[in-house]
Amino acid sequence: MSENIPSAIIRWPHSAGGSAYCLGRLVQRPSAAPVIVLTELAGNPDVLGLSADFGGAATAAYRQLGDGIDPLSIVWVAQHGEFSSYDAAGAPETLTEVTVRFDGQRFSCDLTDLRLLPFAEAEAWQQALGLQPVAAVLATVA
């Protein structure tokens, strides 16, 4: 299946200092809220992890992918798997639903706003979103 989902490498100044990046994908489906999936990538230093500054990543992703979308309507999802760490060979993919707040300029959240989806629910989300494997998408984005 070919993915016709806007995708980009999202770069942002991490709250821990330094420049972080992740893969961002915007999924828009009829009669459903838009979903932005942010994927942790292995090349991003552990100290600059996605979950530790999801609000900063969401702000950058919205600026890059969210043109014309109501920021309060977006469902945010963090994705992790073997593509997230050089040491994670064979790690199962996980999806985490993230509740964010928007102050008109920036998104924010803390670790209590992250909900790791149980396996069956994550599998259903994966199917509903129709995401291609991360490696395939990375081969097409700059």
C-alpha cells in the first residue's frame, strides 16, 4: 500500500538543550480527527528523547505539518520501536497517546499526559492509520 501521508523530519530545540529530531506524519481521514504521529528515531540522542519534550516536538510538527488544522482537534501519538534505538533490535512497536495543551503558540504536556496503548489497541490504531513502515518513509523524506 502506498502512503499518501504528509511526512517530514521534525527538528526542534529540545528543552534539555540541543537540537532534537523525529519523524512526523499527518494522517487525515474522513469523519475522524486528524492524527499527528511523531516517531522516535535512533539517531536522536537519548538525552534528547521525544517523550521528554513531546510538547516541543508537537509545536515544531504543527508548524511544519498542521497548516490550516485546528490545533485543538489533533490527536497526538508517539511511536517507538526498533527504529528508535540502535540497541532495540527486534523491539516491538509501541504507540502512546499523548494529551497536549495549547496556549495559542506552543503545545505542552508532561509525562503524566502519556498513555501507552495496550497491544490490541495499538494494533487497531496502526491498522486504522494505515502507516507504512518507518524505514520506507525515511527513505522518501529529507
